[in-house]
Amino acid sequence: MTTVFMIIGAAVLIFLAVLLIRAAMFTPKPERERSQETVELNEEKIVKDMQEMIRCKTISYNDDSLIDKREFLKFRELLPEMYPKIHETCERTFHGVNGILYCWRGKHEGDPIVLMSHYDVVPVEESQWEKPAFDGIVEDGVLWGRGTLDTKGTLCGIMEAAEKLISEGFVPEHDIYFAFSGQEEVNGESCPAIVDWFEEKGIHPAMVVDEGGAVVDNVFPGVDRECALIGIAEKGLTNIEFHAKSGGGHASMPPVHTIVGELAQAVTDVEKHPFPRQMTKPVREMLDTLGRHSTFLYKILFANLWCFEGLFDKVCKKAGGELNAMLRTTCAVTKMEGGKAFNVIPPKASVGMNLRLIGNDTVESARDYLEKVIHNPKIEVSVYEGRNPSIESDTSCPEWETLCQAVADTWKEALVSPYLMMACSDSWHYCRITDRVYKFSAMKLSKEERGMIHGNNERVPVSTLVKTVEFYVRLMKKC
């Protein structure tokens, strides 16, 4: 018996030693050297041009009759006035309903890069804003307005950078396209039309850069440096509905289970049985990159996921929010409809939910999973709409290194890392013509500022906007 205990004790010690040694060896990878070259920019012009963009009320609605098409035309006609050099040098074409595509010819043949943004914005509730949403007010070094963050700010950054470089006589090595949709917020046809055009021409971009991650603080456990997160994939999306029907009737003589009760039980079952975890490439690479800069206690976890992945999963489940969403398809119940009167059993009722799909999950497999979980043949499970997760982009190619270097040169203290984008973007469509689609909103954003996207009082510090232009100057000069 003593020998058995000694063997068990030795095994435990060896096991602990392995965990600690792996954690000790889990050291940061060599960081990229940062460029010391400065970029001189005209802040006054950048701010003035951005103000003009904000003053165009390019609001998207799902109901086409609510859209003021004159504002979209006004925006498109404004661009040649603000950026004459671009319009002298680049070819501009229009696609779909209001997509704009610029082609800046490079010195040599080869696959181009595509820099994306969108100029439509979501509606605002003006009464909830501290300052007018479309006046472009600058106060205390901050520019207020819908679209400053999502995403006229990056569109302005792209155009300001190109105008500056063209004025200085710069010509890129290969073609650069600027692709701007005016329908991103309603998942419209303009971006797909641009991608169709590329496909018809046989053009396969070497790199596509669109909105997504940002430079952020305090987002990774145990890491106190700012992190520049570049999305290399995005989750899919589907809206699914549960429908139930009954014969109706008077509420004074109810059945044992009403259809509303049946649906309530179904919702409870779904929330008690979250989708299983999937450790996808973007998440693994992020944990491997940023985990090496974490505290030793966290390194024990991240260096030994082979052992602690289940524990990590439990922590993420309990935490909810973004940590949980990194590891699984999420399901949020967002709609409920039933009867109109208190004393009438409704003849039909429904529950609607929004799912964000991860990894190998698809629209159909998610529907099947929910149907299995609720296990109620009386409830119809139907897909309202959806699209599958994007492919996972390459992080071992020269284009990835080029992008990371431009980020590191601009935000010199930031750790650059891949990550999984939770929201949906137009760049999803480009995955059918390239596996190098990167999602990075070129701004340093606080938690408060990230919360303003689609919210009230959207605004951007002027210094942040200028830094966005600097990033695109650096990126274009490498292409």
C-alpha cells in the first residue's frame, strides 16, 4: 500500500511539474521591430472632411421607402470635391444599389489588395443624444456624429491617406481597390455586387481589410498592455423561430399546458443546454499569442489547454458575454408573441432567437440542434434567415505580416493578435474569392467608445481619427 501511495504521489508531482514547466516555457514570441518613420498629416483637413461626411444623413432602413436616396447621392458627389487627386488618378465605378469601387493602379501586375468600408449608418434617436447626430460638432478635441466609428471614420482614413500619397507622387507596387458599400447595415446587395465584379474579372485579392477588431485595453485576462485584435474569421448568423398552435379558447378553462407554457419550457431547455464548445483557429491563435504575455497563473491555464480546456470552458460559460461567445454558438431569445387579451388562450404563439454560429456549425445544424434540445413535436422550428460562419483566413502568408507590421508601426505599444469577430460584416462575401480577409477597425477604442457603436452619442477623438489616417498611409506604402 505504501508503494502505491508513493507511485501516486510521484505521478502527481510529475504532473504538476509538467504543468509548471510548460507555463514557464510559455514565453512571449519575438515582437516586430517598430518603424521610427513619422507620418505628417493635415489634421485640419481630416477633421473638415470628416465633418462633411457626417453631415450626409446616409441612414439605412430595411424599409426602402424610408431611405433618403438624396443623402446617399450627396455623399457620393462630395467625394470628388474633397479628394480631387484620387478622382484624377483612380477609376471610379458604381455597383449594386450604391456601391462605390475605386481602382488605384500599381506599378506591377499581381493580385491587388482591397480596403473596405461602408458609408451607410444606422438610425438615431435624436432625443437621446447630447449633441446633434449629424452636425459634425467638434468640442474638446472630440468629433460627434453618427458614423464616426461605424464606419465613415475608416472610410475617411482610407481616402485621406490615398489623397496624401497621390499628391506626393507615390504609386503602389500593385493595384489597390477602395470598396465602399452604402448598404452594409441592412446586408444589402451592393457589396455582393462588387464581389461579383471581381469574380467576373478573375480578380482574387491578395488581402482584404474591413471593419472588425480594434486596439483595446484590458480585454485579455492577465494582460495589462493594449492589444490590437485583427479578426481572421467572423461568426455566422441565423434567426430561428419556434411556432406553436392551439385551438384557442377561454382562459377560464385552460389545458394543462398552454402553448405559451410549452414555448416557455422550450426556451428554458435551450438556455440550459448551450451549444458545445469549439476551439477554433482564431481563438487558439489569440490564446497562444496573448496568453504568453499574461500572468504566471493564467499561463498555467493557457499553456496547458490540453488539460484545462474543460475548466476554461466552464469559466467562459459562467462569465457569459464575449468570453463565452468565443467558444460556442450563442443563442439569444429576442422576440416573443402570443395573445392580445388576458382572458383568451392564443391560437398561435412564437418565440424568436438570434444565433451567432461558430466553427463547424451551420444554419441547418443549429436548427437541428435546437429541435433536438426542446424535443417537442408540437413546436415547429423554422429558419427565418441566416448565413454560415466565414472561412478562417491565412495567418502564415506575407500579407498577414504586412498588415501586422503596419499595425505595430502605428500603435507601437500594442500586442498584435488574431481574434474571432462576433458580429457580421460585408467582408464575409469576399471569402468566396480569397482566404485573406482581415477584420480590423483602425482605431484605438475604449470600452465606452465601443459601446457607442449603433448607440447614442457616437463620437471619436480627433487624435484617434488622425491615427486612423496614419495607419492607412503606412499600410498603402507597403503594398
